[in-house]
Amino acid sequence: MSKPFKFKEFSVNQDQCAMKIGTDAVLLGAWASLEANPFAILDIGAGTGVLGLMLAQRSHAEVIDAIEIDDDAYEQCVDNFELSPWGDRLFCYHASLEEFAEEIDDEYDLIICNPPFYAEDYKTENESRDLARFQDAMPFNHLLESVSILLSPEGSFNVIIPFNEEDNFIALAKDFLFHPTRVCRVKGNPETEIKRSMLAFSFRESETTTTELIIETKRHQYTQDYINLTKDFYLKM
């Protein structure tokens, strides 16, 4: 059994989840803007529940919902929510995104998603890991369509995707009347290529703020930007 992943204010069990906690989720959970003081937050494809937990720590949102389709990940997410200091604000639904968007009348002020990427043609023998990792489990247009139904008119949608999907994702988002408000491109170190894009969208047109985040200058020597972003969560920051 794998050990819980310990953050400063909460722990996350991940032995039942195909996709373990990674840098992507922590970056997104720390980067998503809470300036508008959201009342209701939704995490799509919760996995361990780490994004919901991070946003519970960072915000005063009274409703923090998550949805997870995988049986084992759903059970794990529920357990992690219940064990946290914010269990009264956190709730996980066992549903597909389509079912949820059809049945829920509520709107959310902030929606966050660390979606499955790897749209490549290969599959492994581990079906639940494939489900967590492959984009065919949650195609981008399907994700955006559901978000357009669930997001409040003044709300913000935040997502992390591979950098090489950025233009495609922004173009698709326009079909659902979304405008990019913030773009942050992530590099492992100054010499490597940009690996990820964190994107924030709203229904309101505005200037797009574009920034770059470099994680480390060399192995285990983290940049001040990365430390500032993650220090409220990682034990060693």
C-alpha cells in the first residue's frame, strides 16, 4: 500500500487511484485565481480529490463539488474529503460529466480540471490508468460543452493541458463563447521546451495575461516563482 501524500494542511491517500498526484495538479490548484471569491467550485475528474482539497485550503467557498467516474478513484476521493479539515464543504459525485451536466441545475463560479491527456494511439494493460490518462475518456470539445452549461455567467474555467494542444483548445473554447483571460506556460527548466499550458477562460472578453513559469534551474533547485506558487502546500518549500 502506498503511503499518503502529505501536504502542509492535509494528506491524500492515493493507493486506489490509477493516476497519482503529480506536479500538474498541484500547479493548477495553486494557480487558479480566487480573486472573485467563488461561492461554488467544481472539480471535473477529481481522481484523489487533491484539487478540491487545495481549493478548500485556499478559499472560503461554501460548496466544493467534484465528479469522478472511476469506482476506485471515487471511493478514494470521498475518503480523502472526509479525512480533511474541510469535509463539510467537500462533496464528490460518482457520475460521468455528461450525466452531471444534464442533471445538475446549479452553476459554479469556478470550474477546474486536470483532464486526461495522452491522445496517442497506444494503450497499456491497465484499463483504469488508461481511462485516467487518455483524452478519449474526456475529449476536449465534450469537456468544454459541459463546462459551458455548468459555469456561471461571471465564472472562470481553469485547465492544464499539454502546450502543443494550447492553440487547438483555445480555438475550440471560442466555439462555446469562452475567452482566455490568463495563460501560463510551464517549463521544467530554462533549457527545456514548454511542456504545459495553464489556461483560464471566462464568457467575458478581456485582455489575456500571458506568463511563463520555470520549475527549477537545475535538479531540485526550484525557482522563486515556483516556490512562491507552491509553498503553502509542499512540506519542503
